[in-house]
Amino acid sequence: MSAEKYYDDHVAPKLREIAKDCEANGLSLLAVCEWEPGNYGRTLMLQPKSGIGFRLTNSAAKANGNVDAFLIAVMRHARVHGHGSTYLERLGVPAEPDKETPSESDAAI
């Protein structure tokens, strides 16, 4: 049995159950399982008020090593919510939230 098939058949269903349990109890969950470099499964349950650190971790997992994709997600989030980062400021991302951003979903991390 391949590692991916094992993940699909055995690990993912258990993680889905754990995610449901976490949701029912107000917990956020992120689980990432890599069966070979660059190929992975991700189980995510985000509570609406989950913290930025947790959301950044999720963005890093989604980017799968692509630094540009990760930074774009961070910059989008910062444009909606603001930030206090010297580095983002140097990249031209204003510290104050952009009033013209249409929706928070555009800046989901």
C-alpha cells in the first residue's frame, strides 16, 4: 500500500473525526501529513476567532514551500487587518487597514 493510500484510507478519516470534535468544542485544528516531499494532506478546522499565528501556520502549509504564495497571503491579510511589521512596511504594505478591500474573505490567511 502506498503512503498516500494509507493516509487516505486510515489517517484522513480519523483526522476528520477529530476536526468535528474540535469544532463542537470550540477548538481550531490544523493537521498536515506529508507522504512524500511536496505531497501532503491537510485537515483544517478554524474557529472564527482563531489567532493570527495559527492562521499563518495554515498559510505556510498551504503554500507548500512557495515563499511568494505565503508572502502574498500575509500581505493580503495585512491590507485588510493592518500590521506592525517593519518588513511589510518596507514592501509597501500600509500599516493601517485598507478601507477599499471588498471583503475579509479576500484576505483569509
